Amino acid sequence: MAALGDLGSSDLATLRGGAKTCESVQTIINIAATAEALAVSALGAAIGNAESGKLQLSSEQLRFVKAAQCEEKDHYDYLVAAGARPLTTTFTLPNSRIGTDPATFLKTVVGLEEAFIAAYMAAAQEFASLGQPSLVRVALQIGGVEAEHRAHARFYAITANVPGVPGKVPNNVAFEKAMFTSVGAAAGALKSGGWLGSGSGGTLDFSDFASHVDCSGVSNTRP
């Protein structure tokens, strides 16, 4: 897979911002696969740190993170089988505390999941415009699971009184935030957030985590 520095000019243009017109199916699934590879990598790093004692998570929290990683890997596998080509499989952590401080980790997961939910909302809208109802369904299926991840991460963050996570209940919205008008805009947000080559917290490579995924208890592994 391409490293960030090996991306072509058209791919970099996609990462830098949202498309002004409706994106192609190929562009959408390429970006989605990239985001899923990021999730597998970031959660895998957290699992490794938790198991080595660098990140203090309870056994319940660790089970949640492992299940979430498995689900993101299932999303990735489906997208790649459908023809997606990740734009990169090498990522950076915005800061090192994400992997060592539980509060920072949980707050980060909440923020990432909100972005993923919004990205799949944008994907569903674009798939509908492209006349692809079966892909609309898949986008909703994946987005629904991302919302479950958000609610669980919020629950643990609220229980731990993590600063910067507002509200008193994990399921605190009646409608998810429509943050992006295109999937490319979501990729741009990840890049500006330090996940795609500019973070200071270290480098993550998808290949280091993809073969070490615990799917215990996870079902419905395909749409």
C-alpha cells in the first residue's frame, strides 16, 4: 500500500479537502477504507498499550476497544473486497497522550467516531445521488456501528468525568451531526487533525495490527 509520501497528486487533492461535486463511488470507498485502516491502527495501538500497562483501561473497556477494532477491520475488509484502494495505510497520532492517558484516549475516540458517523452520512447521501441504493444501505449499516462506538466511548468518558466530553448520558443526540458535505471533506478533517502525516505522537502502520484482531463476541461480520 502507498505511504503518504507516495500518493499521487489527485489523491492528495482529495485528502486536502472535500469535492465540489459529487464524488465517484471509487473515491468514496477509497477514503472510507483509509479511515477504517486508521481506526484499526489507532485502536490496535491502544490495545497493545493497555495490555502492556502503558494505558490504564478496565477489562470492560478493553473488551469494548477490541470489539470496536474487529468491527472496523470487518468494514475495511468489506470495502477492499468491493474494490477500495486505501490512499495510505501509514498514520500518525496527533499526540502521544492518546496512547497513554485514558481520558485523552476516550475523548479522542468520541471525536473520531463523530467524524466517521458524519463521513458515512455524507457517503450515503452521495451514493443516493449516484443511484446506488445498495451502497446507501451499507453506509447506513456501517454508520450505525460507528454510532454504537461513539455511545460506548462517551459512556466511559462520562463515567470518568473526562473534560471536554459534554453531556450526562452517552446517547445524547436525537440526530447525529452532519459535519461534512462530502467524504473528501472528512478526509481533510483527519489530515488537519494530525492523523495523516503531521501528528507528533508517533507513526502507526496498519500492517502491524491487521493480523492481530480479536473478534470474540462479534457477529454480523458482513452486510
